[in-house]
Amino acid sequence: MFGREFNSLNKEGKKVGILGVPFSKGNGKTGAEQAPTAILEHGLLKSLTNFDANPNLDVEDFGEVKFSSKKLKRPVSDIKNYAEFIGCIERVSKRVHSIIEEGRLCITIGGDHSIAAGTVDGHARAKDGNIAILWIDAHADINTPKTSHTGHPHGMPLSFVVKELRDHWSEYPEIEWRTPIVPARNIAYIGLRSVDDYERLIIDRLGITAFGMDEVDDLGIPEIMRRALKVIDPEQNRSIHLSFDIDGLDPLEAPATGTPVRGGITLREGIQIVETVYKTGRLGAFDLCEVNPQMGREEDVRKTLQAATDLIKAATGHRRSGRTAKIPT
Ligand SMILES: NC(=[NH2+])NCCC[C@H](N)C(=O)O
Ligand SMILES: [Mn+2]
Ligand SMILES: [Mn+2]
């Protein structure tokens, strides 16, 4: 009886594409490759389109990216699993590019965070570099191959895509396809609490906007979002890339992840960040990375999958108060 009328209320919702990237060779552990399937089996598609969420949402499931490792003309020793990493992100970049070209918000489910080297590259290419990056993470993920202590690609994706750092990758093979055109000033971090010394140096030198947990405590999320968006999208005309590492959340609420760091943002703050970006109308790409269904007890995994689902829901316009509720001013 209410179906039609209620559906028409939700017509403005953007088209969405969901892409899974079962890749975990960018970090030191296995398990993150299972996250796309685990999140889908937890009921993602249903919770995006059911009645209280958004019954009219146009969601296309693009399945999982197929990838294989690159044949290298010379070996790379300072980056772990380089051939696998490059083989994967080249494909990810192409898929993300074409989903965004279709006019869809591209939601990419990792995999570890190294896959964002591909998602950002594809997004940047689709928008001629006019994107703003909001990076929610305990870590800065901006090591260059030479500054990294671990050699893990998931600590390096931002250096791969940032214009000012492109020469740090020039000696590495099989990356001619890359488009490192996003300037560092278009990036803002929220939630940092485990930043390597050289990463701090890079952030300071390039003048990247970075809100650590200390600033989250001092300012609160609404003020941080206001400041971050003002810097990275001053004319309010950029396509926003929201890259969400689940370890940005406190491990109490998202324990099933490979490199947890205590003292993080709450799920409520995480959802608030995503809702705030959604409300700009310019969310172009959303990554959800580093869920590891192999870490911890069953209850930990379930909790983490639900947190991931809640964040993805917010990225498609779901409002906790009920989507069409009007807020009195
Ligand atoms: N996406 C992540 N969880 N990254 C963790 C990176 C940790 C450390 N900074 C490294 O370079 O290896
Ligand atoms: Mn992290
Ligand atoms: Mn990360």
C-alpha cells in the first residue's frame, strides 16, 4: 500500500557499483582475501536495498576482480610480493575507472589496503585528477618503497598515487599504466595513531592535512570534517574518494583486522564521517579495506563484518534516523 509513494521518495539515490578485491599479498598475513565474500554473505546487498535502507537503490554487483601476478623483467626485492601487487592493482584501477565512468559510486571491498593504489588511480583518471582523498586509518600508508620498514605494499598505496612522490616509484617495473596526478594537498587523514617517522616527514614536507586521534579528541568529528573538506575540496567541485581502513576504528568495535591499534574512532564516529561525505553529494568512490575474517573469535569476526556493513550502508545514503526524516532546524 505504501510501496510506490515511499519508493519515489528515494529516487535521488545515486547508482552504486560493488567490486570485491580478494587480495591480501599486500600485508604480512592471510585472511583479508576472504573479506569480500564474508561481507556479502553477512548480508550486504540485502541490507543496502531493504525497505528501511533504500528500496530503490540501483546497486550492481560487479563481482570480484580477477588478477594474476606480473611477469617481471627484473626482480624487485624491497617490496614484498611486488609482482602480485602490481598485477592486482592494475586490474583494480581499470575496473574502478569503468564503474565510475558509468556514473556509479564505486564501492570497493578489499582485501588489504594496498588495493587503494588501484582504486585511487582509477578514480583519479576518470576525473582528470580532480579528486579529494579522505583516508580513515590508524596508519598513514604513505611509505615509499625506500622508507618502509616492512616492505608491505599496504603501507605504501598513497605514495604510489601522489603526484609529488611519483619519482620514488620510477625505478620499478610494469607501472607505465599508472596516473599519479593527485596533489598531496588534496589528501586528508582522520584517525592516525601509528605513523612511521619517515611518513611523518613526508606528511609535514608535503603539507598534508592530518587529524590524529589527539585532534579527534580535541575537536570532534563534525569540526574535523568541516576543516578537512574545506582544505581538500575548497570549491566543492571534486569527486571525493573515501578510503576506509577498518583499523581506523577502535579494535573494540572492529577487532578482526591484521594490524589493530588501540585507541581508535568509534563506529558511530566512523558512520558520521561517511554520512557527512555522502551528504556533500560528491562521494565518488568508497574503499572498505583490511577486514580479516581469520582474526579472532567468531564473535569478533561477526562484529567486524557488521561494522563494515554499517559503514557501506552509510556510503549509499542510509540514515540512522530513517532515510527520509527531516531534521528540524
Ligand atoms: N593498511 C595498513 N593497515 N597499513 C599498515 C602499515 C604499517 C606500517 N606503517 C608499514 O608500513 O608497514
Ligand atoms: Mn591501517
Ligand atoms: Mn590502511
